[in-house]
Amino acid sequence: MKTEVITGNVENAAALIRAGALVAVPTETVYGLAGSGLDEAAVERIYEVKGRPEVKPLSLMVPGPEAFEKCCLDVPDAARALAARFWPGPLTIILRAGPEIPRIVLAGGDTVGLRCPDHPLTLELLRRCGLPLAAPSANPSGAPSPKTAGQVLDYFDGQIEAVIDGGKCGIGLESTIIDITRTPYRILRQGALPERDIAAALAENMRIIGITGGTGTGKTTALGVLRRMGALCLDCDEIYHELTSTSAALREAIERRFGEVYTPAGQLDRKKLGAIVFSNAHALNDLNLITHGFVDDEIKRRLREHAMHGGRLAAIDAIALIESGAARFCTETFGITAPRQLREQRIMAREGISREYARLRIDAQQPDEFYRRHCTAVIENSGTKAEFAVRCTTAFTEVIKNGRKAGLPQGALL
């Protein structure tokens, strides 16, 4: 057999594939050894030519997300979100296989990996074939993956029908493989696409509700409602206080600006720091500039982790949600307001502080008008806790069911 080198029109390669032949194809990562993924004989030849153990399943190259319905069952939104973000590109998504996929492709399992390669010639081949292509890397098992057509010929000249010469592959590293048939989602092979990017893309597709408002307005109650609705709830104040105990870098930054505001036991003296910042707007601004970056990084980390566990809903609670820029992580924001006298009473009872100190804290925060101007909606907390919880449940349910489609800008949670 003479292996044909195809450099331009891929129609001949498509005809070979449809006839059961094997054709090596270029991708943005490495060259693949392709045959019809619906032809058992062609798949058997791939295993034979590569010397690949038949207990190892094969992934399928497809032209785009439209192949989900043809090749898979029970396609979750997470698969569509990843395909929309990274296809064509170096990501293989594992899903439950449809009945048309030959058992030999699955190697005895019930899942199949789909990949849409980012190379114009191979994408054109897929469109012309009208078939999913079984296409592992075009190398004997255990040998380095080929980055050029010449390297493919060094391995398989005379053993396969053709190779499409698409130039040198730009990445040279196999695709990343993620299994989303169960939670938490699993990275089965770390390849050209970092796991952090995948987790961020999933998190950016979640609905993330922001809760903001002054101290004593009832944000904790609102957050509790969302928690009962299944949301991951992130209280920025709690995260901040946790970081003051666990982050040496944050402690160093605070003490560099405000002096010895930590106890000998290594705990932040909140009242000592509060006496400095709540009576001095410039000092409060400096504290916020220091802490917001640390808190933002932790929020993003926890949202990515939640997304990799299949999470679809999250909430962020922060007094300075708007000012800190954390609202950019949210698909909607709710401002919580309450009468001043009720706020004073709640703060005094909760923290055992004087009315004067409670007033200082309230005066250092934004007026109600700020939240009406900057938030998606405002919820007034002027009644009982139970009444407020009902109000929150109604507002959040309406947003989740009828609100705009969730989705954040690309890279927002990297």
C-alpha cells in the first residue's frame, strides 16, 4: 500500500474515510489517526495499526456541538457550556454514549469522549464525511505523538491510506479530557487546556446572585434563603475574617498600613482596627483596597470548585459588593435595606457594642439610594425575620425561573 499525502482538497480523504480507510489528520495539538467512528472494521484497524490495547476506549472527532444529539445521551448544560467556550479546541468531553456508537469504540464502557479539533482541514473533512471520526494520536502506542505529516509517515508509511499534510501542529500536546458523566467532574488527562480555565468557564455559566447592603439590614437571612434553595453561599465578611487568620500575606499588608492590630495569639483585633477605619474614610478606603484583592481571589477559587462539583447556583454576600468590583462575578445583584433604628438594634444585640459605635459603622456605609441606583433590585427588610424570608424567597425564585440567562464575561473567574 502507498500512503497518499493530501495537501489541499480533502474530498479524496473524505471518500477514503467513508470507504473504511484510515487517514492521519492534523489538529491544533498533534496528528490523529482517523477512521469512521461508526465503522467497526475501521476502528479495529486503528487498534491494530497503533498496537493500542482494546481495553482503552477511543474518543471521537466531531464538527461541533450538534454532534451531541447524534453521539450521546443525557447531555448536561455543562457540556454545552464547555463546547461553546472551547470548541474548536483542545478539549475532549466525556458523555454517555448513544446507541449508534459501536461497542469497540467504548472498549466495554458506556461513555464516549467527543472532541472538535481546531484545524481548518480537519474540520472541513468532518463536514464532508458527515461522520464522527475515531482518532487517537497518530503514533504507535508508547511513542511520541507526531507534530508533522512527516513524522506520521515515519511511523505508518504503507500501513494507512493517506495523511493530510496540514503543517506543523502548534501546540504539540494532547487535548485535556474531562468526564462530566458524574460529579464532581474529573480531569482524566491534563493536556493543552488547563483545568483552571475549564473550571472558570463552568463557573461563568452559573447563576450567581449578589447580596449587598449595610450592616444590620438582614443580608444573612437573605443568604440563608438562597442556601436552602441549593446555592453555594459566600459571605465575604466571613471569608475576610477567615483570611485574617490564615493568610500571612494579608496580615503583613494590614500591619504595614495600620500597625499592630493583631493580638499576640495572631488574631485580628477587630475593635482596634475598627476604631481606626470607621472614623476615617481614607483609612477605610485603604483597608478595602488591601482586602478586596485577597477576598476576590478566594471567591473565584470557591466558585470554580463549586462548578467542578456540578454546581449551578451560587450567592455572594458583601457590604461593598458594588464598590469592590465583586458585583462583576454576579449575574444579578440585590440590595437589602432596612430602617436605621432597626439596624442599630440588630448590630448592638448581635455584637454587644454601644449605640454610638453602631452608628459609626452605619454612617461609614452607603445610603439606601446607592443600592437602588446600582442593584438589579432592592428588598426592604422592615418587618419580621419570617416576613423578610418570604419576600426574599419570592424575589429569588422569580429571578432563577424567569430572569435573564445566566452567564458572565469570558475570563471573569480565572
